[in-house]
Amino acid sequence: MREVVILEKVYGDRSGFLKLDKKLKALLGDLEVEWKLSAVKKNWVKVSLSGEDEEISANLVREEFGEVPYRLSAVKEGETYRGRFVDLGKVGYGAYVDIGIFTPRPKDALLPLYYLKETFGDIPVRRMIRDFGWMDNLPVEVVVTDVEFGAREVELAFSDAQLRRIKGWISDGYDKLFITGTISENVEKALIRTGHGRDVKRIEELGLMETLLILKKGTQAPGIIKEIGPHLRGTLIGAIKFRE
């Protein structure tokens, strides 16, 4: 048996398992392999593979979805990782990101306060989180800037690509919604049911269970949240709002 913990999480309404299973059928359907999906520490998804083609299947899964680093010793300064915001707003000295460090014990990495202030200005972290629409489980691409193996501390910065996206999101004048805890297909259904599909400029899948809605000019985030929220039970919705 081969096991791969991929760079996706399943939580909320857990609809991601069915969607992921379909993706694996498309990826591995012609191979002699069976797979099982499960959630491990902090809701990361483990793909367990068994059969004659399990080794090549595991490599295909890694190539398609990526793999967590597992060990602190595997984390390298200067390398880029894909992680998720966790415990946002619980501390005032930065923002934590889970990049999938499990041993020697689970460890989140830190976007430190001095870096956030250098990057976005002298704004309190909690206000930054609110104004930028950040929320737990939102996927972010980060670069490791410092690893203290003795203290088991990891510091991060946003990758250049992630930083460009964030700065674009907060400056382009379009209200946005970040929705976590369900697949994008369910978000689309909620928009159709409420008649608000016409108010959305673009839908982006940020992850398996994380969706970004970019609203059309003149459409304000609070009104859309009020309408679609009751159709998306178990989700969290963050927003970037521009005043008209």
C-alpha cells in the first residue's frame, strides 16, 4: 500500500470527498489500483492506494495534487509551499499557516507581524484579516524564510505570485466573497437558487473546498452574503468590501 497526504483539506459539509473521488477516477481509472480517502490531522486528505499499479498511481497523485512535507526536517528555507490559514485572529503577532508539518509534532508556520506590516502597512493584524477577507482554511502560497529546528519554529513570507494576487484583490474595486467549507458546485447552485448568478463577474476555485466570487461593479458583498448564506450551511464567508 502507498499513502499520500495531498495538499487539500476536507471539512465543513465534507462534499469534497465525492468531488475528489471523481477526480481520482479520471486520473487513475485505467490503472490496476484501488484507493480510499480519509481525513488525517487537521483535515488534510490522505489517499491510500493498493494494487498492481499503486506506485505509479501514487506518483500521479503527487504530481496532480501535491504532497505535504510531513516532517519539520524536510522543510527548507527558500522553498515554496502551499498551506492554509489557521487560527486567524487568535494572536496579535502575526498569522499562522498550516503547511502540513506532522512530526516530530504538528506545527504551524508564522507570517510574522513585522513582515505583514512591512508588506501591507501599519495595520493591526485583526483589522488586516477582516479587511482582506482572510479566513481559516483559505489556501495561500508561501515561502519559508527561517527554520529554527531547535525551537521548532518556522517563519514565512507570501510568495511573489500570492502577494500579487492579494494586492490585486484589495485594490481592483470589485467586492469579493471567499467561501470555505463546500465545493464550488454548491456555491454555484446557491447563486442560481437565489438569482444572484448575474451579480458575479467570475468564480475561482482556490482549493477543493474554497471558492472566490468576484462580484460585478455596483454589487456589494453584504447583500450577497445575506441571500446565499442560508443555502450554504456549514460554510464560512469572508469578504473584501469597497465603499461606493
